[in-house]
Amino acid sequence: MQIGSQVIDRNDVALAGLRIFVGFLFIMFGQYKIFGTQFIYGGGFVSYINGFIAHGAYPFMLPVLKNFVLAHPTALAYLVSYGEMAIGLGLVFGVLVRTASVFGCVFMLAMLFSSNYPGAGVPLWRYFGASLQTNTLVICFAVFVLGDACRVLSLGKYLRKRGTARA
């Protein structure tokens, strides 16, 4: 495919499409938390954490959730809300994609270990089955970090080109 004088590979377009889709997911995750009051001030965040503690955290995460996360619920609820929004905006606009993806990967790994424990003594495949939704996003973020997800449909690439042309 060719746009103007630039030849664009189909794989670049597919990777950009995936990047933008994941970005929109994170914008949706963040916006209801930021623009609503339930998650930060109405007990939503604490309710999620208590649910993780009761029904799904890996044993090594329990002290972190109980002693750190529940000790600072408002600050961490803000961090989660605005973090999700920042990750989403970075991916959608193609700005700081690697940085956003590293933070997205760390966030999803924290979610995985906080909420996807299948229990002791289960077959190995149950660990992957229990965490399929988070594993999928971790893999997407890893691909965005390792690949060049900003080659097309990226405001960051446009701004870099524009800055280089002026210099």
C-alpha cells in the first residue's frame, strides 16, 4: 500500500490497528473511573481489592494488597484511573508508545497476580486459562515495546519528522 510517497506495509497497518484498539480499551477503562465518582470515592477501588484478596490473588500478593494497597486507596485509585487513561491516549495517538506499553505491561502483570490465581495444586494449564484476558494484553504490550508500533498512524512519528525538518 502506498500513501503519497510513503510505502506502507500491511503488517505496519495491522500493528497500528491493534495498538489503537488496545488504546481505546484503556481509554474506556480509565474514563469511567475519572469522570465517575464511584471508583475513587465511592468504594469501587476498595471493593475490587477486597474481591481480589478474597477470591483471586496469588499468595505472595496478599501482603501487598492488604498492607500497601488498602492503606492508600485514594492515591492508588487515582494512579490506576489516570494511568489507564495515559496508557490509552499514548497508544491511540502513537506518542510515547514504548513507555506507555512498559507501564501497561507492569499494570497488567500486577492485575494478573492480584486477580487470576487458580488455586494451589491445579494443573499448569489452569494458570494460563485463569489469566487469559490479562495475558493477552501483556503480550500486546510486549509486542508494542519490542516492535515498531508507531511506524504508521502515529502522531509521535509525525512530530519527530516535523522537528527534524525544522532543525
